[in-house]
Amino acid sequence: MDDGLKQRLIGAVVLLAIAIIFLPALFDRETITPVDRVSQIPPAPEIEIEPISVAQPPVVASPAPEPEAMFIPDETKPERPTPETPASEPPVPEPSTPKLSTPKPSAPKPSAPEPPSLNKNSVPKGWSLQVVSYTEEAKAQAFRDRLIQDGYRASYRKTRTSKGARFRVYIGPKLDKAAMLKIKSQVEKKYKLKAILLDITPKK
């Protein structure tokens, strides 16, 4: 038997085996799948019913009056007694010559600090306190830290002047001028310096 015939026979056997495997699956379209009849629903939980006590309505000593008559005064109550008229009028004192006394000049009252308010542009007025000015940034930073440690809200800023750059230390800002004036007095007394009160309200 030559090789060509052997290959044809082998191919025919392979095709026959494939037909035997797949042909029944093509024609058998009504395959019956078994149904699992075991229920997947869990059993019902056991609930114990306990009796609930019904709350009793509160006992009111006296019912409130109707809304229409709630604020109407009770006319059966007696009115508040009025002071009786004295039996006899007090004697009229004899006129005496008044003594003329020179009025003492009153001391001028100190003007009250301006309370927090708005300017003509409806912008809140602000106030800041310039404490010191240094030519070295390290000194300004050190004094700023000292003020913060003492409880003040301090900062410093670099500014340009006709004499060169300056580092100025500030306290604030605040809207209350009276509070800022009080801080100014405290700082000047404590640190032996002269502070400057600045109006930092925006002009526009």
C-alpha cells in the first residue's frame, strides 16, 4: 500500500470520528436540563412578641384658656389699690431767700474714641499700629517674634523710602480704633518706644 492511499484512509477515519462526535449535538436541540427543586429561601426567623405598655396621657391640673380669651384680663379680680389721699395737706413752707452760688466750671470730658464704622464708600474703617522700623530684616523679624510671644498679632513688611529699604513691624489690623489706641499705650509703655497709629481704610 502506497503512502498516498494511507493518508487518504487516515483522513477519512478522522472525518468520520469528527462527524460521530458533533452530528448528534447539531440535531439534538431539545436537551432536557434537570431542575433543582431544592428551595433557596431561608427558613422564617422565630420572633417573640413582647407586650408594649401604652403611655397614659399626662394629667393637667387646669386646662389652658381658649386662644381668644388668653390675654384678656379677668374683670372679677379687684383692681390694684391706689394710695389714699392724705387727711390734711402738709404745711406750706415759708419762702426763704435763695442763696446765690457761683456755678463751678465743669471739667471738659475727654472725647470718646471713634467706634467701628464705615467710610463714605461703605467700607469698614481699619487701623494698624506701626511699632518700629529697621534697616535689617533680621532685627524686624526678631522683634515681630517677640511681639507674637507677648500675645500681639504682629507682622513686618519691607517698604521703599527715600533713604532706602526699611523693614517695619506692625500690630493689627483692627476695626476698633479704641482697642488699637489701648494697645498703642501698652506697647509704648512696655517696650519704651513711640508707635504710630495708621488709618488703613481703602480709599476707593
